[in-house]
Amino acid sequence: MLISSKLPVHRADAGYRGASMLPGAGILHGFRKGELTVNILIAGCGKAGSLLAETLCNEGHDITVMDIDREIVTNLINNNDIQGFAGNALIVKDLLEAGVDEANIIIAMTDSDETNILCCLMARKCGAKHSVARVRNPHYAEQLVFMREELGISMMINPEFQTANDISRMLRYPNAIHVETFAKGRMELAEMKVTEHSILDGIQLAAISAKLRLHMLVCAVKRGEEILIPDGSFRLQANDKIYITAMHSELSKLYKQAGDFKSRVKSAIIVGGGKIGHYLVRQLLEQGLQVKVIEQNQQRCDELAAEFSKADVIHADGTDQDILLEEGLEKADACIMLTGIDEENIILSLYAKKIGVEKVVTKINRASLLSISDSVGLENIISPKETTAELVLQYVRAKQNSENSNIITLYRLADNKLEAIEFIIREGAKYIGKPLKELHVNAGFLIAGIIRGAKRIIPSGDDVLKVNDSVVVVTTNRKITSLDEMFSI
């Protein structure tokens, strides 16, 4: 049954051209504010599906949500400019009534991997142009390529696997709060905090290269609640969070000079052995770390122990202080809190920091808790549902953009107020071959790096952009879909 939104036809200020959308009329193609609007059907409105609907609605797309729980659908449409349908994602009649035949993209986000896969297959047969399925079961991980290529599913998302990747990267770079990678790992964007009495406290950005003898670029600064794209005259100060592009060797030198150097992580304790823990154990063992998992479910412990003989798997309550001390939390280089309860993860993380663990990673899903985590001193935060929204947003933006540049990677940083986006430059762009200093860059943009084959370039005014370059852009202007939007040519 189609449930009307608060605005059942279309917004008067939406700038549509063409036919209007009426309740029950399906999903129509249109333009919003001069930008291509993607028509998206989301099947499954749990925590991740709901966040995704809100995120894509805020991007200006036409969203219809579908769930068997009518109350969930009603709550979503009452708080967002979207349409909703109470129905089953595996019934063709329901899919058609929800407008799947005119959808640009269907995103299957139910709790069942099998339902998501079958829903995408049915949707494509009904006329949906592209399909995205959330598939979380570790046993399906090795078949994702087959399912994408042979079954025609456009994108397969495994939030737990991607979250484990993010954690693994945090541990590889223990001095940074976060490290995002571009061009298949050939360039990093690191986030770090300027501490009091650090060599960075009070330094002018233009003087960093000469004073510290480092080749790096400060792309953005978070000062309080303000996000800044700085120029050379900008001075850093204590408690600034800065976003830096540099070679890994240069970042290591920076950490040493800044007096905040942490040695390589050699041992890690994971509290919680769910799906994220499963993927993470495998990755950390491959990196040569000593890994200990504390999990209170006996069956889960048996499964982990059988698969990972080199890891220590402890059947115990990881929220018990005595257990944590007995298992050597004080001596661990890192701990990762992955229980299913956000509040437990926060409390455990604060305790670990108090007893001196240098690298503490905390899983938090609730948006209200994400917003306060930084204020209580927790910096290394991961959120599977935020990761899912980021991956889908990247995919949707890629479907919108121009012929001159294509989005490859997209990260949202600084409480989603900052974006770091990787573009591939294609033939025909007007800015190809022109020195950057001759191009007029719009406010709120900065080119953070250029990857040309195996060469990584921290850009200066004399550098030029070439066809097939990977270009990393940091911007406070959200919703950009093409590198063209950066320049006034």
C-alpha cells in the first residue's frame, strides 16, 4: 500500500520539468534545481536503510522507501520529503506498485542477504536500471564478484567488511585519527590533532615546508565547529583538527617532529566477535599482529577459534573490568570495541584510554552518540551504517556526473561537513594542460593531490592536470558530482 508523504505531489520550489509525481504513479524522471535527479527505491528501512533514505533525500533525489513494517515507513515519510510503500520486497506486484519499473536505482537493504540479492534480480527484470544489494554474510564475501558480474547486480555492499578495512587502516597508521586512501592506496589523507606545545601550534602554513623540511599539504582545518579551507597565511593552533595529504614517509616525519609519535601496533584486543570482528581478525593476522578476541557467545567463539588458529579467542564477558585486565588490556597496543551496544563500546573505550591504551577504536551507530563522541575524548570512531551511506552516495554521485570526470572514491569527514572526492579526468575537460595557478578555483575547493600512474603529486601552482589523472579534491561544497564544478572557466 502506497503511503503518501507530507508533500504528495511535488514541492513548489523543486524546479521540476515534465510530469508531476502523484501518489501511486510510480517514480518519474525529472530535474531538481538544474541537477539530474536520480530516482531511487530503497527496500528495507532498518537503521542503515533509514539513514540512507535521509542522506539521499538531502542530496535532492526522488526517494521512495519500501518496508513490510508500515509504522517505519510512516515515520520516515513524516520526517522527510519522500514517498513510502508498505509492502514485500520479494513480491513483484508490490515492487511495481512502488515504482520499481521506473527507478534509476533500487537499493535492497533488508536484514536478509538472500532477500536483497533476489530483490535486485527481480527489480532488474521489472525495469530498474541499476541495483545495489547489501550482502553481509562472510561466507558470501568470496562470491561478490561472481554475483555482480554474472547476476547483473550493479553494486554489492558489505558494511562489516568495509568497516573492518577502515579499522585495519587506523591501526596501520596509529598516529592519525583517521586515514582515507585514494587511487587504490597510492595516496592518503590523514586526520590529526594539533596538541598544545606541538611544533605545529602557531605555525603559518606557508612556513611548514621550510621550517619542518616536509613536503605536505594541509587541505582543511576543523576549528571548533567551523570547517576551513586554509591558504598559506593561515596559522594553526592547539586543538585544531587538520587534514593532510603527504607521502607516508613524510607523515611519519611529521608525527615525530610534532611530538606525537606512536610506535607501530603489534598487538590488539577485540571486544566482540561478530561479523566486523570476523573480518578484522583475518586482516590483522595477515598484517602480523597478535590478536585476541573476547566474545561472550560460546558458539561464536568456537567458530572463530576453528577458523583462526593463530588468534586467541576468549569466551568471556568483555565488559567485565577484571576480565579485561586479566587478558592484558593494559599491555595491548590497541583495542577495538565492537559489542552490539553503543553505550558499552563508549564506556569500554573511555576505560581503555584511562589505563593507557594508545590506540582505541570505538564502534558507534546511533547518530546522537556519534555527535558527542569527540567531546568525551573518543576520536577513532567507526560507524557501519555511515560507511554504507558513504558507499551508496559515491555510487549515486558517479551516476550523475559529467563526461569529463568520474567519481571513483568519496569520503565524508568532519561530521559530514567536509568531503574528499577522487575524480578521474577524461578527454574533453577544459582545464586539461593548464597550470593550476592560471585556473580560477571556486571558493570552498582545494586540490589535495594528483596521482599520475605510479607518481604521487602534492600540487603546486605550476602543476597541470592530464587525461586519466586521479585528482583528490577536498571541499566544503556538498553534492558536487563533477570536477567541472570546482573551476570557473
